[in-house]
Amino acid sequence: MGAIDAWTLVADAWRAGIQPDAVVQVSEWADDNRVLSRKVAAEPGEWRTARVPYIREVMDCLSVTSPVQDVVFVAGTQVAKSETGMNWLGYVIDRVPSPFLIVLPTLTLAKRWSRQRLAEMVESTPAIRAKAAEKRSRDSANTILEKEFEGGSMVVVTGANSAVGLRSMPARYIHFDEVDAYPNDVDGEGDPIGLASNRQDTFGARAKRLYTSTPTEKDASEIEFRYLNSDRRRYHVKCPHCGTEQPLVWADPDGRRRLVWTDDDPDTVMYLCVDPECTGLIEERHKPDLLAGGRWVAEAPGPNKAAGFWINSLYSPWVRWPALVREFIEAQKAADAGDLAKLKKFWNTRLALTWEQPGDRVKSHALLERAKAETYRLGTVPPGGLVLTGAVDVQPDRLEALIVAWGVSEEAWIVDYRVVYGDTNEEEPWNEMRDIMRTPIRNAWGRDLYVRACAIDTGYNAQRCYAWLRNHEHEGFFGVKGFGEEKRPVLGKRSAQDFNWMGVKVDNGAHIYPIGTFAAKEQLTGWLKLEGKGAHRLHFSPDLNTDFFAQLTVERLVTKWIGGKAKREWWKPKAARNEVLDIMVYNMAAAWFIGLPRYRPIQWETLQKNLERDDLFRPVEVIVPAAVEGRETPPVEQIEVPAALVSPAPQPALEAVSAPAPQPVAHVTTPTQHPIARPPARRMGSSSYLKRRR
């Protein structure tokens, strides 16, 4: 054996060190290194992208060589959506060591995912296991939510409900998983996706983000919103009979189903080609060839757009079409019986489509058409309006005020809507709003009605609101703050906001009332669906514009599944305004403040008689009951009145004929009134102790 030259060894080592790694895509890395564990995969063993060829392009967009920064993946179940993220994570740990953040809906799910999915991938994949830190007790580099790997990779797993976890560390790569289950606001600090994305600022164009989720509610789905703003790619396959390229869908936009079967027999299902001239039917056995020959087609290509991918369970190698049909038939039968839960689940998880509850929304244009049928104008109280309430929403540059007239059984009319512009830190907009609320509004009988109670929203610039309320609470203004919990009542117990240096509340300080906005909005949505006149009907003046009704109907009640539990919450699109809805809710709270929902019929009747009379000094007519059938009405006793007591009727000046002589006045005898029985007076004694002290 020849002698080994030391310089040759050094040169070879130096040459190997400076040689760049071979360019590898995520899909190539997965085929070469990824091993699926029997605990988490239906087909354990070496990973094969050829088994699910439609995710090759999704993974390659996440490679370090791709210029794409945002990847949106809308997917049904059993289409390898989760494995796409796992392959990307393994690729980063092994080939591109960088800080990696995984965000799941809750911390509980994050811990479960770390114990099950991440731990199994580390144990079953040799390339990852070789770089994992050695497990030691009390080792800060290897916890449930933080994993450190050789080469500089740090993997952090957190929940979207933890603001601390979202801003805990800088991250080059972020995987947002099941984004439709994220809360709209986390710990009062804003959108969880925005909080986490801020941790990538230092990485610039090298940062990447993956958004994956099954869609949920229509117009409330985060993944749908991001997909619609992407280049919207769909996986097109070729018909084996005519070669027409088409995406596999359950039904066309016009409702025509593409999967057809006969006699409610799922085993007869076949796919109908989109080409009307094609006479062949696509069978389940064609699926492997369809997937292998398919390609992604962007419906809205453009620069600087996210790469958006949409795929449903019809493409899944593990879900057969007869099983989908069988699931649909069962869900449809439940829906026909009134249970829509199964059909919604099928729509979301199998078809990867958002769900819209039939008849659960009030359309703004429908309310606008109803307003055109009304005849009253803003600034007037129509017949039926008996009590006025007001509400004010506080914004940085304006105050929005709404006055509502309430009638019998909480029938309501919008009688005034104003926007007062100006810096709300100054006095001018507040003084103008106060003048609006204290100016009476005349009803149909010429009576002036005043606002009985006005709710002031203290959600923005609370201290400024408290300062104003301290001086004006005695005028009928009261502070409110909304809370979205489902179990809260519309109006809660008042709480003091001012305390002295000893921590004792100040009696003449500011107070606020908590408002259960969830219950109020749910009740208001039901009222908006009612038409005509009567209890709980809402009426709108034709003077109101389209923006008013758009804001009133902007929010929807959606259900989010978090950790296997359903949570209902009110949702509105991003950047949409909802001030009108808020001040309508505050008016409902003002109605509760003065006790209108507790009014009994006799109270409404008395109030109505007092306000709907032309002459206040005209006595209320006494209604004499008619004779009951079968009973004889007693005769009225005629009493002659002496002529001296009867004053003659006045003579008209131009009357030629003298007035007839006055007739005797009929007097109705009343039953003798017995004295009211009073309880015996309480005996008042004096203390013997006080006597001794005198």
C-alpha cells in the first residue's frame, strides 16, 4: 500500500466541504428518506409519491429552490394532506436546517400532534433520527413543544390560541394546519396567522408558509378566503374514453351530479365525463391511471400570487367511490328528516367545499326591499312607536348613533341614524351627539318623545368614554361593553370603573353594563326574518341606504370544531364594517335597561292610550259592556232634574229657530262602595332601654 499524502487528504476534505449539496426537491427527499410508521399510516413502509402523484407539485413548491412563498392547500380527507406537511418538515430538518414553527388550533392539539405524529416520524425515518437530540430528563432542547436537531434546526409546535407561543421565536418556515379552526382573535392581540407571520420578517424572501385545512362555513372559511386569492389550481385528469381534461367534482355549479348510480345502489356508481359528446363512463378501476396522468391547472394565474391547490376525496386512493355514495345517501336521508349535521360533514370533509346552512342568513337586499314598502321618514315616529332608546358606537374619527322606537311586544322602528364626524378625543362630536339624543322626536299624534336611555359603547378609548359618562349618566346615558360568550344574558350586572386609592369604588364614578352580544345577535337574527306587523317585527325607513343594511347583516353564526368540540361564534369578513349591527344590539340592551321586555299588556295599553290621544284633557271613554245574551238589562232610572239646576243651552247668534227645550239628564246609578279593608295597624312600642336613658 502506497504512502498517503497528508496534503492530498486535506485537499480532498476541503474540496468536499465547499462542494454545494445536490439540489433536491421535497418530493425527491421524501421518496429517498421518508418511512411511514405502522402506528400512523394505513400503508406503512417507504414513502412513494407515485401513490399520490397530485401532491408532488404541492411539495415541490415548498422546496428551497422554488420562488413560491405561500402555499394554500384545500383538501378533503384521506388525500395525504397531513403527510405533505410532514415531508416538508423532514426535508427542512435534514437538508435546510432552519427554525420551523407548526401552528395547530389549540395547545392541546399541539401537544398531541408532537407526541404522535412528530415523534413517530423521528423514530421511523433514519435521516431524521440521526439528527435528533439525545433524550435526557430536564433537557430544555427536547421538550414536547420544542425539538432541537443537529445542524441548527429548531422545531416549535404551538396552538393558535396562545399569543405567547405564536411570538416566541423567529421562524423561517411556518405550517399553519387546520386554519379554519383558528380563533379570530387570540388573547386580544389580533389574528393568530398575522402574529405568527410577523416572526418571519428577518428572513425576507427566503421565508415560506404552508396553509392547510378542510373548509368549514361559507364566507367564514379562512382557507377558502386564501384559496380564492391564490392562483386557484385544480388537478385535471384525462377521460380514458375521449381524452378530455377535467377536474373530478361531485357536481357542476348548476347542481348536475357527475357521480351517477342506479336504484340507490352505490356499487353501480360511475363518473360522467364533462364532454357532452362522450358516451363512455369512467369507472373506479380507472382511478390509478387518471391520477398518474393528471396535472395541475391554474384558473387565475398571476404574479405575486400564492400557489393554491384544491382537491377532494374523489381523488383519494384509499376512498372508493361506492363508499362516498353510500355516505352521501345516508347523510341525505338524515337531512330530509331535519338533521343536516351529516350532510355538512360530507360537504366539508369529503368534497372539500364550504357549507352554507339553508335559510340561516338574512340578505341585505331583502331588508332593503322591505324598507321601500314603509312610508315613514327618518326623524319621525310612526304610529305604534311608544318608547325611544338610543345607542352610540365610538370610533377614532366618528360617533355613530341610532335611535329606535319600540312598540307593543317589542315591535321596533328605526327612526334616526346619524354619523357625527370628528376626533372623539375632543368635545365637539360628543356635544353634537348629546344634542341629537336630547332632541325630542314628534310622533304621529303630535306628541314629543324623548330618548329614555342611551347606551354608549366603551370598547374603544374606554377612559375617554368613562370621563364623559361621569358627567352625563344622570341624563340617561350609560356605558356598555360587549362580550361574546354564548351563555351571557343580553344585559348583565352593572360594575363600577372608578376606585379610590384604597381600592374602594367611587359611588358617583363611571359604571358599565356587560352585554351578551352572542345572545343579542342570535335574537336579532330571528327578528330580522319576521315580516309584516306584530311582535318583534323590525321596520326600516326608506331613507336608509344599502350600506346600512349591509352592516346590519354582515355577521354570521358559524360553528368551529376545536379539539373535537363544537364552538359557535359570530363571524364577519375581514375589513367589513359592522357598526350598525353593534348599535342595534346596544339598543336592545337599552330596551332591557328600562325594562321593555318585561312590560305586561296592561302597561303597553296604558302607554299607548296616553300617547295616542289628540287632546290630553279629554277623558278616556268608558266602555259600557253590552248586554249578555239571555239576560235582561236593568232599566235606567230617569231622575227629573229641577229646572233651576239646568242651565239653558247657548243660542247661536245666527240661528233663526230657537233651540229645543233641554231634556232630563239620564243618571246611571252606581253600586254602593264599601270602605276598603285595611290591615290592622302595626303596634309601635318604645324600648325600655331608651326610657331609662331619657
